[in-house]
Amino acid sequence: MISNLVLLILEKSIDGYVRLEDFAYNTHHYAYGSGWEYPLKKSELARVLKTLREKGLIELTGDKELTYRLTDPGKDKALWVKMKISDEKWDGKWRVVIWDIPEQRKRVRDLLRYKLKVLGFEKLQKSVWVSKINCTIVLKEFIKKVGIDKWVLVLESDNIEN
């Protein structure tokens, strides 16, 4: 929970950087609207930041002021977290993902399935998944980035019936 909060805060920051000291003492400013209500202990924040650095999601940019920023994988993770916890009102469109990924690309197919589950997609058929979450652009970028865009189709529809 706290690690997701840190990723989202770094993603929202104006210049992409947050100083540890500022974050630790002004958590309420950064956490506004995130559902986080508790004071954050500096030791807990330090532990979370260390874990995020070890995972390659953030990097330390200034030892003197302990300034952190998101890495590219961290930006990706923050976007997925943001979509997952989004409380936007449903726009009436279903997102449908259909694929026929060859067996030689099984690992990336499993990765796609995992990402869809994380986003809250439901399996309609073996390789057809649906969701109400507005994530078409980010999902298409992910699909292109992992090199499966010729086997995956992402649709938006306002009508799905059995």
C-alpha cells in the first residue's frame, strides 16, 4: 500500500522528483485524495524506498538532499497502479482484449494475462477478456512494448451481449 502511494506521488510530482525529508514531514500534502489517512513513520518510508530502489522502480538522484525519481519501469508500474485504483465513473464502454499469441511466446502471453488480471479484467473465453476500466491507451502501449501487437486486438464497445 505505501509503496503504491510512493509511486503515485512521484508520478504526480510536478518535476518528477521528491525529497525524502519533504515527503516524510509533509505526507498529508502528497497523500491528499489517495485514501491514505495515517501519519507515515520515517523508518517505514525509508524501508519502502529501499525496496523500490532494489526493484529498480525509483532511483536516488541526489545524495545530499535524498531526492528520488521514478525510473521508466517505475512509471509503468505507477500507471498500472493508478488504473487499478481509479474510482472514475464508468464511461459505458467495455474494453475487450482478444489474442492468439503463438506457443513460442508463451511467457509474454502469461505476462499479458497477469497484467489483465491486475487491471481487473474478467475472462470471457480462453483468450478473450473484458473490463470496464478505461485503459485502452496504456494497454496498447504495453502490448506494443512487449512485441505482441500483431497477435493482440484491443477493442472498445458500448454493447456486449451473450
